Amino acid sequence: MTNIAEARIRREFKEVVKSDEVAACNIKVELVNDTFNELRGEIAGPPDTPYAGGQFHLEIKIPETYPFNPPIVKFLTKIWHPNISSVTGAICLDILKDQWAAAMTLRTVLLSLQALLAAAEPDDPQDAVVAQQYKENHSIFEKTARHWTAVYAGGPKSYPDLDSKILSLKTMGFEEHQARAALSSKGWDLERATEYLIN
Amino acid sequence: MSTDNSSKPAEASAGAASSNPGPSENGEDEKAAVYECNICLDTAHDAVVSMCGHLFCWPCLHQWLETRPQRQLCPVCKAGIGKDKVIPIYGRGNPNPQDPREKLPPRPSGQRPEPENTGGFPAFGFGDGGFQFSFGIGAFPFGIFTSSFNMSDNRPGPPQAGSPQHTEEQFLSRIFLWVAILFLFWLLIA
Ligand SMILES: [Zn+2]
Ligand SMILES: [Zn+2]
């Protein structure tokens, strides 16, 4: 890693640690190793969204050309969101791609991701299935997103009806996350999800 | 990391809350931060300021402009920016101020020196319209001769003298020669 990348991450790290957002438990960064080229981020789900009450963990990789090129960020916590892959956690956000600017920092990235959770852009999706559900069946989308937040991000418990559908697939021998993903993408239609899992 | 660890106890003892340094320290920080480069976040050196008022080290800004040659935007506010749209800043401390854009980093490679003047055609005939004119006409038939010779070069082997192919080629080149002479003659008349 070149000196500028490491020196900047050192400074930014202090900036985030000192910031008001940390005091309010909104965002957080942690070092993974001493070389400052990999970090763990954490953002709180914004209030009044299906992600409220959840804590979402992020993998942040700092390229050698940082800050001239953006950090490489993905969600480690599973999340149901049009701009985040429900499978890999990959993120579709312009500032992490061509709209990156060298003056942006880890703090602005984390706050932008938090803003993305509050305002999805289904017309520029990362997960096509989620984006379609978001546009065509918004109440099912919200319910699913809230359910995923409860299960994977420690959000408030909700929807026992969804849990029982997952349980019935589990008794058929399917793995829990697999069952949840299938039900989520099939609008919680048990029959269609079973069909999907068998094929 | 070791420096971080050593600074933590000092911070903790200075203020009641380690995340909230005392007011005087905070004030110092903010004063210094005004002169921080917006890219490396360190105190700007070889500083330049953009038209939109944003401060950078010239080497930092230069690298940003090199990274995105097609999209030269201010890293802070995304206003248009470029080498010719920044102003170097000279503080009092430097006795021999030099434009950082001339000094650091070395100008990008890809400059090419002026070609050496070999005393060729343009310098030689420039201003002498008559000479250039006759040269242009004289060169033209030669072009035709070479093209007729090239035709025979492309053949598999040289045709033997007296063979029908040889006579045919001699005939062809004679036609070309006559065409060239007629053309030259026509040019002189016209
Ligand atoms: Zn700088
Ligand atoms: Zn600007």
C-alpha cells in the first residue's frame, strides 16, 4: 500500500472515531489488520425504514490507489434491498463507482450507504428480483426487508407467519437461509418457493 | 497502530470523555484543518486553490486529474477543474516561491522534442514559387514510371527478353511514358 493511502486511512479512522455519528451509534469502523488496507464498517438501519433497529456490517477494502479510487465495499450482513445483492452483498451505488471523488472519506461512504437504505433506487438495481418486488408489490417488499433485518441484523422480531412458512420448508429438508431466500423471491408463496427449490 | 495506542491514554487524561477533546485542543485542530489538503487530509504543501475555493497539494490534485483525464472535476464540489484553473498559493515562509505546477510532479511524459531540421524541402524552396512549381510537375511523371516498374516487380519472375510477356510490358511502359509526356505537355500549354 502506498503511503498516501495508509496515511489517509489513519487520519480518517480518527475522524470517524471522533465523529458525532459514532457518538450516536449510527456508524462505526474497525481495523482488521495493521496495514490499514481492510476495515470493518457498521451502519445502523435508518429509522422509519424496514431496516430500523438493525446493525449492518460491511467489508471495506482500501485499494492501493486510494483515495484516487473508491474503497471496495460490500455488505457482510444479509439484506433485502434493491441496490444490494441478497446473495453476495455487492452494492450498486454511484459514489462507489464513477461518481467517486478523492475528497470523500470513509465517513461519507458510510453515511451514503445509510442514505441508500433510506432511499432505494429500484431503477438502478443490483438485485433484479428485489427491485421488481419493490416496484410491483411494495408491501411484500417491506415485510420481507423487515423480516431479513430481524433475522440477520438483530432488528425487532416480526411476522410469525413468515417464520412458520420457513419452518415448513425446513421440515421438508431445506436449509433455512435457502428456504428464506426462495420464499422471499417468490413473494412468500409456499408452493412456488417449493417448486423453485426442487428445480 | 502503536502511535494510536500511545496517544489514547493522553487523550483520556486530558478530557473527561476521550472522544471529546478539550475546547482548546479542538480549536487548534480546527485552525489547522482550514489549511488541510482535501485529498490527503494533511496540511497542504505546494498548495493550489481551485476556482471553487478548494485547497489541495498540487501533487495530490495532479494525481486526481491524471486518474480521471476525461472527468476533470473538483474532488470536493465537482465543479470543473484543471491545471490552468487553479491558483498557486505562496506563504511567507518560502523565500523563493516557485509555481508548484512547474515543479511538482515532473510534467507528464509524452512530450516530444521538435524534429531536427534536416534542410529539407520546406525550408529550401519556401518563398520560391517558381522552383516549387517546376519540382511538382517534374515529380509527377516519375511517379508514373515507378508505378509501371512496380507492376513488373509483382510478377513471379522477370520475363525473358523476346517473350510475348516481355514485349507486352515494354509496350505498356512505352504507353505510360507517352501518357506522361502528353500530360506534361498539356500542363505546360495550360
Ligand atoms: Zn494533499
Ligand atoms: Zn470545489
